[in-house]
Amino acid sequence: MSNFLSVTDRTKQEFNAIIDNAIELKKSYAKHRDVFKGKTLLMYFEKPSTRTRLSFESGFAKLGGHPIFFTGGHISSGKEDLRDTAEMYSRFTDLVVARVYSHEALVELARHSKIPIINGLSDLEHPCQALADLMTVKEHRGFENTTLAYIGDGNNVANSLALACAYTGVKFKIATPKGYEMSKDIAAKAKALGGNIEAFNDAKQAVQGADFVYTDVWVSMGDEKEERQRLSAFKDYQVNGELMKIASLGAKFMHCLPAIKGKEVTAEVFSSPQSIVYDQAENRMHAQNALMMHLLEKH
Ligand code: CP
Ligand code: NVA
């Protein structure tokens, strides 16, 4: 079964082909209007979402398909086990995107799914975000001699970005506070895939030579109980005008959103001409549509 729980569920060639197809699709929706006709997408969300919901729901409908959104207590009344949920949706739908607290839940759903399953964000990875982000990097600069610096929490977004950079030949530099490093397993996997990764505890070192400076919230969904200690741990990791000056001339600012202005990024950098955050958000739809076409063998 073709899944996308991790960036590495696709090969390097497939990942790059999906990006190229997404760039092409963005210009040619009229040609693909019926590609998902007669297909149903289940959107199974344990956590809130703006971009992931909008981009999947709108994107699938734009190509002729029918999305169904389930969240909170509506998922199997919260009583069924994941096996029964997977058995059920496999009989009614063609594709599922799941946003979960624990990555293990995705693995368990995938074990019993008879249809492709996409990770719409877990505690471990956010591969659809990384796919759209690398599409955005390709559009703005290309992959050759390109460095992306990630500043902040070594979380789901950072993990998928490290793998996506390894797949595309983009150098990945990351700065996190001690204790908030990215997954060691994923860093090792990215390196084994040929990834050029450098990890720091100092944001200034990480942004030197960076063409893209990326950050994410300091308190992810599920981490709310740690808010106070996180705000203190991350206080030297804000992306502000001073930090952007250390990056390459003309460096772009990226953020997966939602952003908390005044915390991980200043309002000034967020709204500066260097910021490409809305391009990133828009590309979620094009990248995911190209991904779903690939998983449903429509390409
Ligand atoms: N970037 C992202 O996944 O945003 P949402 O949480 O709003 O879906
Ligand atoms: N790291 C964030 C990403 C939100 C898109 C979270 O998991 O909440």
C-alpha cells in the first residue's frame, strides 16, 4: 500500500517528481478538473487545523473529489479501536488523511488500512508541510547550492524538513535549545540518505549562509502543559531583523504557520518583503493534490 506517513515513504525520485508535478498542476487545474471524480477522501483529525483542512478539503474538491471531515468526538464516537476505524473507512472511502497526537496511531491505522493513508501531522512528522515547503524553495530559488536554516523546536516540522532537504540536495542547518533537538533517528536517516545536516545550539551560527530561514511555534499542539518552560527555553531563538541580517543577502523567511508574532518571529520579519509564508501555505494544496494523484495512481 502506498502511504505518506513519513517523507521517506516515497523514494527520492518520487518525492522530486511530486514536487515537479505540483508546480505543473498549479498552472493547469482546468486540465485536471475530474481527476478525483467518484473518489472520496476521509479527513480524520484529532487536532485543530486551518491550512491542512482547507488545503485538503478545497484541493480534493477542486479536482472533482468528495472530502469528508471528521474531528474530535465524531471519530468513531471515541469508543472504537483504531483497527475497526480503519476497516470501516477502507470500505467507504478511497484515501485518508489523518492528523493525530501520536505517530503510533498513524502506524496502527496504516496497519489495518486497505487504502492509502497520509500523515496530516503527527508528533513525529509533518511530511505534507515539508513537501509544500520544498516546492516553495524550488520555485523561489531552486535546490542547487541552497541552504535552509531551521531555528527553534526540533519537532515534527523540523524532522520532515531534514528528510525533505536530504531528498532534494538542500543543505539543512538547525539551531535548537539543548533538550529540544530533532529526533536522533531521523537525523541519522537523513544523513544516510546523503543529507548535509549541521546542528547547533546557537541561532546565529545556523543562519550564516542560509538562503531560507525557517521557524515554527515554540509550543506545538499537545505541548501546552509545557508552555512556561518552553517560552523561557526558546527566548534566544526568535527570528528577528538582527538574525535575518546574518543570513545570505536576500534570504527568505519561511514558517509553516500558525505563527505567534512576537514569540518565534517578530511581526516585522513576518510581514517583510523577505517573507514567503503565504506562498508556502498556498503550495500545501498544490503539493498535496499532486501527492494524492500519485497515491491514487493518477499520474
Ligand atoms: N501548517 C499547518 O499544518 O497548519 P494548520 O495546523 O493550520 O493545518
Ligand atoms: N509544530 C506545530 C506545527 C503546526 C502546523 C504543531 O505540531 O503544533
